[in-house]
Amino acid sequence: MTIHVFVGPTLPPDEPLLVHQCVRRRPPVRHGDLFDAAIADTDTVVLIDGLYHQSPALRHKEILAVLARGVRVIGAASLGALRAAELWSFGMGGVGNVYRFYRNLEIIGDDEVAVGQDPMTGRALTWPMVNCRYVINLAVNSQILTGSQTAPLLEALHAVYYPQRTFAAIRAVCREQNATAFADWLGERRGGDPYFGDIKRSDALSAIRAALHGPDPCGRVPSDLHLDSVYFRRWYNAFATECVDGLMLPTGLRIAYQQLFDPDFRALWEWHLDHLSRRPSDGSRGMPLAERMLRLTGQEAGPPAAHTAFRVPIDLRDSGTVERLLAYETDPDRRAVARYLAANDDARRELPFYTPETVRNEHVIGVLQQVWRGPDTRLEEEALARGFRGLAEAVTAMKVFMAGFLCDWEQPVTDVTEATTDVRP
């Protein structure tokens, strides 16, 4: 069993518990991280820190999905504590003071645990509000502060934007609130113990210990968790990866490459639709695709093509779907996908603001006309026949490959990206 600990500024990298043989230290969790195939059903995930400003935040259904397949999930200290308080009834375990604060609604916002970070080391540079609340409570118990001082002091500290709540800023607020005795006391205590008052750190360590040695804080996972939605399917498809022949490639992009460039993919997609027609997932009676189209249209002679009637989304959670849609994939295809993805990295180095999304639609459509050897009036039908939900989806898929595809025509990557986008050095 591996314990995957997603942690950032709450614990330093050299924290002894993080080098335990069963622990795999991972960076702060973000959207998509829990789709990692390296997280086995028998593993444990400990969520501590997470990203949410500079990267999409971890979704609740991503946690529910790993819970549903048997992964034990424990949250503490920071974003993990908030998610545990929200999902405890679904079997996610919570540990520590911060979790209890959220669970009991003593605090509610994610700004309570947010800190400013050193961009190079990831080390916390500021104090979170939960630590401020904790040390103020200790100061009252030690008669450093009076009860009447706590509310205005907490309000003033909370008004300081979290990336600016340094210890110097805390001292300045204390002076304004006539609480210099508290600031002196806190500075003295922190001088003797740099971790004094850091309940995020102590909670994080408690969570890792619970994962290693118990007691297990997790509850029962409901047997009827419903995770199927268009959004969850899209998330899974976006992050599904597989290592093939030493290449770690996104499965969705491997299929997209076949849809775009395999001249025989139209026939493959029809075969896929016929398979789905014969084996419906809803338990209804299966039938050949031709019979289903006849029933649908009533046209025995010249019925419309099946892809115009059935626009079936691709679901990479189904291994059979993946196997069918990659049936004609070759080693050169996989190498081309890897090469085209690397070309995007090259383009970003040459043009820092480049992303595939900046490629102009008209250039992509021009390339698709050449690849599919058809006039632009037929591109919509061709996209449907290749399993896209329309030309717009095909254009979006092609943008990921544009830099690499055009570089295969021996054009320098800078010339390619400047010619097809509005991005300039």
C-alpha cells in the first residue's frame, strides 16, 4: 500500500514522515491529480494542500470517484480539511483541529487556510487565519489578551489579504489594536519554537500518522454513489493517460490523432456504433446498427448515415471503447503524438504566450481540408463521420497538433506559430 500525500507549504520537503517508505510525497493537489493510474484501489490519499488560484481546484466528484473504488481518503490542515468537512458523510476521513473547525462551522471560507508562498521553494511566507485564531485563543487562556480584545483583533487580521499577512503585518495590526503585549508574547514563543501555533503543521502530521498507524478516521462509503455526468466524463477523458512503449501519452489525444489522420477511421467509427447498437449500456434489446436506423427512420432504401443520427460521446472509462478506437493505431502514430506534443512545448519556449488555443480557426480548417481531402462544405459531415460531435470539436482537437503537424512540413516552429496565431515574441 502506498500513501499519496499531497502537500505544499504546510510541511517542508525534509519532514521525516514524508520520507517514510510507504509515503509518496506529491505536490499540492489540483484538478485531475486523482485520476492518476498510480493511485491503486488499495492505496491511501492524504489531502493537505491544494491549488485553486493558479490552477483549477480539485473537484468534489474526483474525491468521490476514488472513494467509490476503494481508495481511503483523509483530509487535514488546509484544503484537505475543508474537503473532509464537506464529504465526511461520503466516507472521507478528517483529522485535526482545522477539520473540526470546518465541520462545526466555526470557520467556513477557504481563505482561513490560505497562505502566500515562495515561488521558488513553495515555503509559506505568511500566516493563515486558522493559526491566528489558535494563538489568540492561547493568549486569552494565558491572560495575555482579554476576551474583549479578540473580536476586533481577529477582524483586523482577517482584513489583511492573505498573501500579505506576514509576521511583520501581524505586529503592525497588533500595534493598531493596542495588542503589542500579544505580539511580543507571540514573537518570544516563536523564537523558542518556530512551529509554535502552527496547527496546520500539527494537523498534517497527525493525518499522516493516522494513515500509517491509525486510528482510521474514515467512515463508510455509500454503495450508491452516482458519479456519471457529462462533466465527470470530460474530466476523466482529459486526464486519462497510459504508458505505451515507454511513452506516457494522453489516451484522449491518441484517439483524437486517429480521428483526425487515419483515412480509415470513418469505417472504424461505424463499427464502434454498430457494437454499441448491438450491446446497449441501458440493458435494452440490442440490434445491428442497420436495423436500428431502419426502425428510427423507416427508410429501407438509402437511410441517412448512422453518424448523423447518433452522436455518441467517447467515454475512456470503458476499456472496450479505447481498444476499439485504437484498433488501427501504429507505433509511428504514437511517436507522432509525442512529437506533436513536444512541438507545443518548443513553441511555448519560443513564444511564451503561445497555447494551442491561440491558433486561429481558419488556419485549422484549411489544414483539415487538406488532410481530409474535401471542400469546406463537407467538413461538418466528415467530422461527424469520424466521431466528433461536429466540426467545432474537430477544430479544437486539431489545434493541439497544429504546431507539430506544420513542423513536419519543415517549417520552423516560430514561423508556424506566428503565422497561425496572433502571438508574437
